[in-house]
Amino acid sequence: MTVRILVIEDEERIRQFLQRGLSFEGYRVDTAADGQTGLDLARENPPDLVLLDLMLPGMDGIEVCRRLRAVSDLPILMLTAKETIEDRVTGLDAGADDYLVKPFAFDELMARVRALLRRSQPSQPQVYRFADLELDTGTRQGRRDGRIFDLTAKEYELLELFMRHPRQVLTRDLIFDRVWNYDFGGESNIIEVYVRYLRQKTEEGDLPRLIHTVRGIGYVLREES
């Protein structure tokens, strides 16, 4: 089945460039020139991936991303001329899976598209277990103390990374690379924000902490001492 990509981009030249290039690569491409139209298209006929411009007339890309993420886990690659760390964090916090700064090479765009599509393809479901914590890769839900909790896309990826490497100290650089694919360095607290989200969900009801901070290095999934 042909993979469908939705391009939401208000600049006609870039929109046509993406449509031609992606079509040549064998993808079926739908396009929208504004946020509301793109959101409507995605809701009516969900694509396999969305290329989403940050600066759009009317509803901007951040709001489109938030609304899409509220109802779907489809991959979202955000495109923008803004390149500050704060802008990247804002886009990723809204639910984007990756971020590409304009101008970009088409080869790099395609590499990111392929990577996101690979990540979204279903694999054989399995359940990771550590102590009394479980993570179901099929439902993408966690369970602890008999209670099931839902996870956003980034929360799931971060918890899966911890569950695949229990009792191993994961550095901030490694987490950035595996979950966000960006080197934010010491200027971003995005990891701390998402660790806090996971702690709120895994420790509800005053359960013992499992995700611990290793000061100056990163984090580790282990039982309390």
C-alpha cells in the first residue's frame, strides 16, 4: 500500500517542491496551505506522516500539532525557519516527533521521513517488565500496581528506553540522541520535564520511585535503595 504524506505548508514554492520530490520517491502526497485545512484533511483521511510548517496563516503549526497529537500518534515532522533551542522545544513539546530547519537538503528530509515511518511501523508486541512496572509495546500503555496509564508519544519512547536498559545510567546526551535526535546540550530542561511527567504517572498513589536522577550525568531505572 502506498504511503500517504500530508504536507501543510503555506509557501507555494516549498509546497510544490515537497509535493514533486515526495511523489517522485513513490509517496502519495496531499497538501494544504493553511493550518485549518491541513487539520481537516488529516482528520478526514489520516495520513501515514505529516510534514508541518511552524508558521502558518490562521492556526499556526504548534496548534495544529497539539490538536493532531490529541487524537493520533501519527508521525509529525515540523518544518520551520526558526532554529533556536526554545523553538525546537516548543515544537517537540507540542507533540512533534522531529524538527527540520529551513533551508534543508531534500536528502536529509527523506532520511528523517524514512526514520519516522520505520519507527511508526508496527512490530511484534511485547511487554517490558521491571520490578512492578510494565510497558506494553502493543497498546503503548504502562501498568503499575494494577493501574493502567496512558503515555504520549515522547513519554512512551523515554519510558521504553529506560525499560530496555534497567539499572544502567543513561546520560543526557544518550537520551537526547535516542528520543529527540537532537543535541540540545545543557541549555534545555526537556528531559527533566518528561521525567517529571513519567514520575507523576508511575508514582501515583505514593508508589516508590523507580526513575532516579544521577546528578550531573543523567537518569537510571532502578529500585529504591
